[in-house]
Amino acid sequence: MNLRRDVFQAIADPTRRAILLLVASQSMTAGAIAANFDTARPTVSKHLQILTECELLQQEQAGREIYYHFNADKMKEVADFIEPFRQMWEDRFNKLEAVMKNYKGQ
């Protein structure tokens, strides 16, 4: 049974976000990723499984090694979803700034 993971639940975890930052710059094996954390390798493997299931990471077999690649297309979906909210808050902060400047000018 292949369960679909929610991408927002996946990126809510700080370790998974750190893994994404690592793999965004270069493809890495599970062992290379795990070497960057003070947790047990099975714990890192579980994080990799979750990130792969929600398609933020993709796996590629190269000989005996499995390399994890950052899936920028999937992250763009996340960014596209968040963008209207970011724009809304930016507009609100700009309006607040204008009000504060106007108030100081009086």
C-alpha cells in the first residue's frame, strides 16, 4: 500500500528541512546525508522515506548506491501555494508602514 504523504507535514520537521537544504546543492547518498546529523541512521532513513514519498526528493540507483536528488518542481508547487499568502502579508505590512509614516509626519 503506497500512502501519499502531505508535503507540508514533511517540511514541518526541522530535520527534514535541513536534509532538503543539504540535498538542494548536490545529490547525496543516505550515508552522506546521515553523516551531517547526530541521530541514528535509521532515523535519517525514515526522514528520507517521508521526503521521497511526498516527492520532495527523488532516488536514483547508481551501482550499489542510491542517490537522493532535490525535486525543485515539487518545491515550486509549495512556493506557488504560499505565494498569495506572502503577497497578502507584504501588502498589509506596506499599508501599515504607510500609516506609520503618515502618523509620524503629522
